[in-house]
Amino acid sequence: MTCDPVRFGVVGLGRAFMLMLPGFRADPRVKLVAAAAPREQSRNAFEAEFGGRTYADIKGLCADPEVEAIYVATPHQFHCAHVIAAAKAGKHVLVDKPLSVSMEDGTAMVSAAREAGIHLIVGPSHSFDGPVAQARALIDSGALGRVRMIQALNYTDFLYRPRRPEELRTKEGGGVLFSQGVHQIDIVRLLAGGLASSVTAMTGAWDPARPTEGAYSALLDFQGSAFASLTYSGYAHFDSDEWMGWIGELGHPKSPEAYGGARKALQAVDAADAEAALKSTRTYGAGEAPPAASHHEHFGPIIVLCERGDLRLTPTGLHVYDNFEKSFRPAPVLRFPRAEVFDAVVNAVRGNRAPAQTGAWGLATLEVCYAILEAARTGTSVALNHQIAAADGAPHPIAEER
Ligand SMILES: NC(=O)c1ccc[n+]([C@@H]2O[C@H](COP(=O)([O-])OP(=O)(O)OC[C@H]3O[C@@H](n4cnc5c(N)ncnc54)[C@H](O)[C@@H]3O)[C@@H](O)[C@H]2O)c1
């Protein structure tokens, strides 16, 4: 699509922004014109690189008439206030996952977006990854029949990467479910059609020094007789990227020799504020953005069993095992990191076409996170009530009327 670049403002110039930066730099369809951030160092870096305006908080960004869309990249606990402020100012919103910390906040955010007639997109999430979209297109084609079962697994050192204190407190959105589970749940929901009906699960919170859930196994039941098993460990010593050809989550080759790197770096800091300071060395204005990736991003091994064949997702494409043959279908050409997320924003803002990953979609994924916690706590199967189908390309009902 050729169009006037979508004029973006960003709130929060931390790690998440760094991961989107290569895309912002590469995509001529978007232009960063303003930013809001409390740290002067990152505001100065933004002005030096993009020449736009910067503000100490979101108010100025919302009042900036040039800004059409706001990327909310602040910590989880600010998503609700920042999304609602942006919506009230009539800006479209891309909010990094998770949608919010609580279901109440998420519901209010979805309502605010609907009332304002703006697009609310939850991303980036790994459900936008090229091979996931490729798998979904093959499933939608009906060539392999209905999805019957999905297995998703990821073993990482997530819990031992540097964290802010609240990232280790479940009540404040800490732990692996809200930061990592959302990726896996999004992918599985997208491939199974979106409408999960119930959850059984177990979780592990095994490190008293980092007292939050670091692992889970969950079984999701879907309408239409599919089910999925999701397993995640953020305590891993085994790194499941070994099974992804040593391509890391962000699409870069990974050295098996770097074993234990996160735990070693963490061992060198002795207090929570020193750990938060270590995290801030990876933010905008302090560190470098990751180099361009050579492969698509991924979120660990995923196998989809369909009626007439199985799919295995990799960072380079899909292995397809049908009744009589197996084949490999290369993934779409890698344009630049997270191109699919930028596609979604441009299609929404310029074409009024919503991706699957709307605010209501993000709320449904958040509901599964809470259901996993509750199912593990109570030992029961938890019914889901906020699920929506994976419907991308839908026009925005209110924006359409504006
Ligand atoms: N999709 C991904 O790959 C990915 C990766 C990392 C983080 N995230 C998400 O991004 C969000 C931020 O996480 P992070 O790791 O970047 O954290 P971070 O601490 O690195 O960055 C957050 C930034 O927000 C700024 N900030 C804090 N309060 C603010 C406020 N009131 N107004 C404006 N700016 C404010 C901080 O100064 C900091 O620079 C989280 O919700 C996380 O889940 C997503």
C-alpha cells in the first residue's frame, strides 16, 4: 500500500521500543514524529534521531495534533491509563502486550477504543510472526482439514533476565504468564480459530528469590473440537531454541556457547535496584537496538495436527506432513523486523481494516492467562467467557461510520 506515512508518537522509550526500532527505521509507511518518556537521556536521543517533539508524559503526546497513532510501550501497569488517554484524544493505538494487568482495565480500554472509534491493536506479539500467518493461511485454505490438536512449547531463561521489581510480582502483572504466556496463547488461539472454551493447568513458582510463576503447562479446549497443550519454562537450563536450529526468538542466530549467560549476568548484581539499572542499559539512548534479523521471529516449537496432515513451524517456514508426502514451504520473504505489525497498523489507520489482534482479542488472551492461574490454584477446569474468533480484515464498525 502506498500512502502518506502514518504519523506515530511513542510513549515509553525502553526495551520494547528498542525491539520495534529497526522496523520504525525501515518502514517508509510510518514516521515517528513525537515521543513521551520520563528519562531525559532517551528524549534527547529521540530528538537527535527523529527530530520530532518530546514530552515528559503522555499528556503532551495526546495533545500533539500531528500524532495520528500512539505506540504504548510503557510497563504493563501504565497500559490502561495510556491507552484510554490516547483513545480519548482520538489517536489510534498499538499497545504492546499484554493488553493490561487486570480484566477490568482491559474491558475499560476496549470500551474506550470503541467509543472513540479508534483502532486498538495489541502487539507486537509472536502471533504476528510470518510463519504463524503462513500456517494460519494454510489452515484457512482447508487443504489439511480442521485443526485437531496443537502443541506449543518454549524453554527460556526469561526469569533470569534483568527485571524491574514488579515484573516478579504476579499481582502486578509479573511472572511468565502476562509477559510470555500471552505470546503462546495468542499464537495457539490464532491457529485454532480463537474460541477457547475452557482451561486446565498447573503452574510452577519454584524460585523463592523470584517469587512468581516461572513455568506452566496448560490444556486449552476449543470450540470445534480442537485442543492445545501449552508448556512454558522461564527457568530453563535446556534452551528450546536448540530445536529451532539455534535461531533465537528475535530471529538471530544464537551461539550454544553462550550457555548460562543470563544467570551469569544476574549473579553479578546483588540488589533489586542494581538489577533494574542493568535492565535500563538495554533501553533507548543507553544501548543499541538489535541488528537486523536474518530469520523470522518465533516463540518456540509449535506443531499443529490437522485432520489430513501436520504442520511444524520454524523461523524459515513450514514443514507440512500430509497423508502421502512431506514438504517444506519457505516463509514469506523477510522484509524488516516486525513488518507484519506495521502492516497491521497501516491497514488499520489507512485502510480501516482491523487485524485479528484487536483490543477484544487481547482481552480474550488475558482471560486465558488468568484462567491458567485459577485452574492451577483450584485444580479445576475454568470456563472462558470473553473469547472471540480470529477475524482479521474486519472493518472497524464505528470508524467506518465516521
Ligand atoms: N513484544 C515484545 O517483544 C516485548 C518485549 C519487551 C517488552 N514488551 C512489553 O513492553 C512493555 C514495556 O516493557 P519493557 O521491557 O520495554 O520495559 P522497560 O522498563 O525497558 O521500558 C519501559 C519504559 O517506559 C518508560 N516509562 C515508565 N513510566 C512511564 C510513563 N508514565 N510515561 C512514559 N514513559 C514511561 C520508562 O522510562 C522506560 O523507558 C511491557 O508491557 C512489556 O510486556 C514487549
